[in-house]
Amino acid sequence: MAITYQGVKTLTAQLYDWSLRRIPEDTKEGLRRARQTETHPGAQRVLEIMLGSALRAEQTDRFVCSDSGVPVFQVGIGTNAKWEGDIKAAIVDGFDELVETIKPPLLKHVTNPLTNERGYKGKDMPLVSWDMISGADYIEFACQPKALGSGRWAAAETFSFPSLADIEAYVMKVVMQAGSQHCPPVIIGVGIGGSFDVAAKIASKATYRPIGSTNPEPVLAAMEERLLRAVNATGFGPMGTGGDTTALAVHVDYASGHGYTPVAICFNCWINRRTRARLHADGSVERME
Amino acid sequence: MNFSEYRRVRMPLSREDARSLRAGDMVLLDGEIVITAGLPTHHRILACMEKGEAPPIELQNGSLLHLGSYSQDAADGGLEILYMNPTTSTRFNPLMPRLIRHYGLTSVGGKGGLDAACRAAMQEVGCVYFSFLGGGAPLHSAAIKAVKQVAWNDLVAHYRLVRVAVEGLGPVTVGIDAHGNSLFESIAADATARMPAILDQLARDRAGA
């Protein structure tokens, strides 16, 4: 048995659809914890309204945000997985079909960057990055729609032999550039090293890690803790109107490189849309989140 | 959620109500608002201004909010909005001072705030900025009572200019008031002032780690 074109088409469309209608459990828990520790009265209320919006989206099967963003997938192919058909085309075809059938309909967010024209289709859309998973016999799909609100503020800069102080100062510089703009409290992904493209990919992947999880690398675990405190000391707060809760998490990962060291930083807004599932050869779907 | 504690204000805001609000206040909105999430829409309004023509929806002393919506034909022949949510206001910064002054807007809004030039125009005419919850589509959409008017249908749905009747829209935060106070500017200034101390603390944490 093999993973099929149809299976991939159906699942990837569902993952995008599901991601629009509820926020992940870890994110709700993060918001609840923030509500307990937040000292700014206005921010406490904004956090409560956020949780109320998330709950109402679930109860009424509504989109949490009218900006459904564009579909972004990370695909991990098991090295022992078998498939048939053009699974790359399946992701495109699944999105095309979803656009025709989803209720309520999506707004046109797919943008041609050369003309700023917007529609439902475009070059290289959905945006997909492909990885391999050693020893696995399944294909894992994670979906994280990205929209202007938080996507706009991602940044990268390349340093030569930076110290941790240099890297952390750059993270704070990018946090200041984003300011009140990215629908905080955000999840911040930081990618250090590798090459330009690898650092960006690491930063993006880091945002998928559950809030509250501890980085297995002690150096990075300590960095994440102190950066989270530093970001929350800025005072931008929920929706940028003041408070102690500007980020719910800072997640850092790295790759070895040459000595020229790109540092990439990206943000997910507070709704932190994210779904993930594995597709097995027998056609079964293992929904992870 | 119980929102009964919040003050309710009638939209479009009277100049008096606009001046009665202070940055940081949280309120619920009742009445009529005009919304769009489109840059091309703003350019068209400016073109109307320059040609001395009236825009297709009255804006004088009104509200112009950066909210995007999906509207479609309803069974009764009217229009219905399926969902509505704010968009980032700062990308309209260069255009807003002229619009605020020309139409004497009493309220603008969206998310993320507007810049100092907008704040100055708002203080001049008596206008406030409402900060809406991003990711608030389920709440904002539930406050819609009727779609009164839709203009510029050739644009994608969220760019159209739409006049909507709402009840209990929000709570929204007064991000910029009509007296020259902007939460966005003061918070950014505080964060900038605090940054040397934040970087010192990071250095101490690294040394202790």
C-alpha cells in the first residue's frame, strides 16, 4: 500500500481549513497563564477578549481571523514512506478545490508581488518546504497560514562570528521594529547559523514547537528564557496597547555554518494558527494538532 | 463574556464624544461605521477629494475604520457580511492625515495604531483611534446588524467601502485620543528608553547562566 495523491490532496486542504477555525491548545493555555500573571488591567481585559474570541470561533465553527493568510506547509517525508502520484501537485489541487468549497468563502489573499494583484492562485502557492524524516514510513504535514500582520515583521541579518550578546541584541532590535504591529502576544522563532535560507527555515520551524516546551539544548533553553523576559519587559503588551505580555514564547534553534552567521527572526500572531497530521500508507490520518 | 461594564458610544461619534474619550479607555460601539481594508480604496477616496467629488459613501464627520469584511448577496436581496476583522492601520499612515482633516473624521481605527502625523491631524479635528482585537472575527462579526451600503464592487471583497450597522462592536481600546495622546507612541518611547536596561539584564543573565 502507498500514500496516494487523493489522500494528500484531501488532508492538506483539511489542515488549512481546520487551522482557520481554532487556535492550538498550547496557545490557549499560554494565554490563560498570561492572564494570570499580567499586571496591566487593560491587558488583562484584552487577553480575556482573545480567549473569548478563540472560544467563540470553536463553538460556532467560525474563522478566528478574517485574514486567512496564505497556506504554508512543512512536509516531512518518511525515508521509508511509499507514495504514488504527484503529491506535490496534490497540495496545489487541494487548495484550489478548497477555495471553491470552503464555507464561509476565503478572501483573496494570494498576491502577485510584482503587481500587488490579489486572487486565489499564484506562482508557488501554497508555499511548501520539504524535509525528510529518518526511518519513518509516513508523511507528516504541518500547516501554518501566514498573513501580513505577523509575516510582515520577519527579518534576517548576516553577521561574522557574532557573540551571543550580538545575536540577542539583534533579536531585540527586530522586536522593537515590530513593536505593536504583529498582533501580540506573539510566538517568536529565531534561527541562527547555517546559510541564509537555512536560518530562515530554522526560525520558521521553531515557531511550530509547543509553547511551554523546553529546548533540549541547555544553551538555547537559557537563551529562550532570558529573551522571553527581555521581550516582555518592552511593555508593548496584548495588541500593542500596553502590558507585560508581548510574547508567549521565544523558540531558538541553530545549524552549524561557516562563521558568517545569518540570524533570522519571525513571528506568529497570538492566534498562532497551526495544524499537523501524519498520513500513513493504509490511508489512515493521525491528527497531531 | 460579560461586557456590561464597558461604556457604549454611538457611531459615528459626535465630536463631543470623541473628545470625551481618553487613550486607554475601552468601549463598545453602537451605530454606523464605514469600513475598508484596501489601499486602492484609500487612493480612490483621495482622488474623489482632489476632484471635489463626493465619495460613494458619506464620510463627512464620520468614521473610517480599517476593517476587512467578506460580504455577499443575501437571500432577501440585500447583502450580508459573513465575517469582519481589523487590518494593520500603519500602512495607511501617509494617507490618513489628509483624509482625517478633509472629512473631519471623528474616529478611525483598525489595529497597530497610526503615526505622529496622524495623531496631530486627529488632535486638530477631534478624532480618536479605536484599536480592535486582531483575530477577533467571531466577536466582531456577531456585532453586525445590517449591511447598509457597499461601494466599489470591482475591488476584492475586503477592499470595498462598506457601511455597516453594528451593536456592541468591541470592546475596542482608544489607542489614540483627540488630545494628542497615543498609546502606540508612548509605549514605543518607553520601550526605547528601557532598552539599555533590558540589554544590561540580558548580559547579567548570560553571565549567570
